[in-house]
Amino acid sequence: MNMITNHLPTAELQALDAAHHMHPFTDANGLAAKGARIMTRGKGVWLTDSEGQKIIDGMAGLWCVNVGYGRKELAEVAARQMEELAYYNTFFQTTHVPAIALAAKLAELAPGDLNHVFFAGSGSEANDTNIRLVRRYWQVKGMPEKRVIIARKNGYHGSTMGGGSLGGMAPIHAHGGMIDGIEHIDQPYWWGEGGEMTEDDFGLARAKQLEEKILELGVDKVAAFIGEPIQGAGGVIVPPKTYWPEIQRICDKYGILLIADEVITGFGRTGNWFGSQTFGIKPHIMTIAKGLSSGYQPIGGSIVCDEVARVVAEGGEFFHGYTYSGHPVAAAVALENLRILQEEHIVEHVRDVAHPYLKERWDALTEHPLVGEAKLVGLMGSIALTPDKAKRAKFASESGTVGFRTRERCFANNLIMRHVGDRMIISPPLVITPAEIDILIERARKSLDESYASLKADGLLVAKAD
Ligand SMILES: *Cc1c(COP(=O)(O)O)cnc(C)c1O
């Protein structure tokens, strides 16, 4: 048997990695110069690296390992499904039990009349599916001109051409361009962009941009709006409470489709099964991935409402699909993951135990001289680093300089906490216990202290002039 273990010393593995492995979203030469950290094991919220260090994973991998690492049931289900039926497609009038059972389960869990599931291999693929689905929907309804999708600047919807175009991240657009028919409005990021407005007024103003954009383009050209209930990769930007109700009102008024990208916010992350429930959003389509399988298998999908599914079906064959749509092993693992989430009351654990416990400690981080605001919804949190809290000031240094330095301190202190620009973000496994939250906070404080001392020593605690 080909046992993949860490059979070589760390330095040799790092050299092979640098020589042959192209990392996603990575400066290859920068990484090669210092060597990637090699993770070897995971259990609960803990990772072990090739040097035997035990690291607390404040990011649940990439926001996905909701039930925590090392769940034997998921390994067993995968092995059993591979022996029974390792693969079959769902294209040509065939199906299989894992895809059927998972689709039915998702229809049961998803709110409202979101009753139909189109499977993909990832969140990016699912959003590519959504672009085609909403355009097909209007085509079948005899309005093929309605094809523009409105999204937000600094949104993240994946990194394929479609997903990257829906996303509003200029560095991604700069590498390879964008597809046509996507328009971006401003994000509801009060701390960074709210100026003198109150949070509530700012939330309304940013939502109203959707209406302005629809009127500018003409409602006969607009197919849909897409947004993450909470922007994740953009820095865990929690919108003001006025934002989503106004977006919903505008989508309803103009009859455009609403897509909630729930890739991060789904499956318990916000203390409900879906972020749409937390924010009172009624989407026509939800994008799912990540926590759907807790990352144990690559799988994503679109949960589609009755009306959209009915219209698309009326159009006859929909020329779209992936070899691995509804892959039986991935579907079986996802189904078992949902069973664990449900039977172990993990969503309730987030809502009633982990969130309230973390919230108090997370908010207290604003006492630290480096920390401006702290946001936490369920187990998705962020803090803004600032040289001047009262002014919500940015640093004079290039955005991300302070965040990166702080992240390096976290990494050195065996805490995985990411930075987006100069915001620090967390999204730990949903099974995190109060005792583990104490460790996370203790390491975060130590890292903030060290970062603050080094920034001070280097004269970097300087606000940008406005
Ligand atoms: C991660 C993410 C995606 C992309 O999912 P992949 O599985 O990486 O393709 C899409 N939308 C959101 C909100 C995400 O966080």
C-alpha cells in the first residue's frame, strides 16, 4: 500500500514542495525562501505539524472543517461507499442513492421552497452554475436580455473565471480578466468606508446602490443579485442590520433573482443552519460548499427554489454539468456530516454555548491598543487593527503590512488566525469548547501584544493622513 506519511525530514519535504507544488493564492518565491509549514494530523480543533507542534486552528482549515478534524465516521462512510460504488455519473438518466439522499436532506434543511439541488465539486463551480442557471431562467421566460448579475466590491465567490468575476476583488480581476455581464456595487463595510454616517444609515445607503444600479442598467437587463450574508474572504464584514432587509426589498420590487452565497455561512457557522436565516434573507438560490462536507470531501452545489427549478425544467435540457456532480463518495460523506451536525446538536452548540462564550472575550479584545472594532456572528469573527480607534484610522503603511505581521505572530504562537488587509479574522471549527476558546484568546492576546511591541519599535503605529 502506498502510505502517504511524512517520511522525510521537514526541510527535504519543503524543498520538494517548493520545487514541484504550485500553491494557490501564494507568492511562490516568498514561500520557497522560508518553506511551507507541513501539517500532518488533525483532531478536533487541533492540528499537528511535521515538527510535532500543536496548533489551534482558528480558521477551520479554510472555513470548512465545521465538525472538527479526525471524525472516524466520515472516513468509514467514504471507505464503504468506495467499495460499494466508487463512482457513477448523474448525466444520462441515471442516479445513485448518495446523491438522492443528500439532495432530499438539503431540501429538508434549507428554508422556504429551496427544494432542488444542482451538485458541483466546489463553491466556485457552484457559482459558475448559478450564472448559467439565472441566465437560463430568464431565457426560458422569454427575456434573454436579462443576463447581468450585480455583485459587490470585495465580495468573494470563488476563483474560477465565473466565480472570480462575480467576486469584487481587483487583484483577482487583474490576473486573467473578467467575464462579461457582471457589475459591482460598493460593499456594506461601515468601519472602513462609513465616514461620518451612522452604521444604520450607511447600511441603507449601500443597499440603495443596488436600486440605482438596476435603474442605470434597466431592469430588463438585470438577472440577479449575489451576495454573501457576511463577506468572509473580504475580511468578515458584518453588514449593518439595515442592509439585508433593504436589499431584499429591492430584489422583490424589481423581481430580480437573489442568490445568497452561503459557502461559509451555511451549516451552522452563524448559529443557524444558514446565514440567510440569521439575516432574514429569502434567496431564490443558495450557493453551498465548505461546511457541507466539513471539508472531508470536495463538494458544492446550488440549492434552488421551486420556481427557478420549474422554469429551467420547462426549457428542456440544460446544457451544463460536471463529471463529479453529486459524486457518490462526496455525497455520502456530506450526508454523514449533516447527520453529525444534527444529531450532536452542533448548530445549537454554536448558538447557545460557543458563541456567547467567545463573544464576551472577543469583544474584550477592543481594550487592546491595536484593536478598533470586534465583530462576531456565530463563530465567524473579525477585529480591525488601527493606529487610532476614535478616528477609525488606517495605517500609513501599505494595507496588510500590520495584518501580516500580526498573523506571523499568531502562527509563531501556534494559533491560526488569518489577516485580510489589516483585519484579523477567525472561523474556528464549530465544535470548539469554552476551554479551547480560552486558549485561542490567550494566544491571540499574546500575538497582539508582540505585534504591537514590534510595530512600536519600528515606528509603524502611524495613521494615514486623510
Ligand atoms: C470559498 C468560497 C467560495 C469558493 O469555494 P471553493 O470551494 O474554494 O471554490 C465561494 N464563495 C464563498 C463565499 C467562499 O467563501
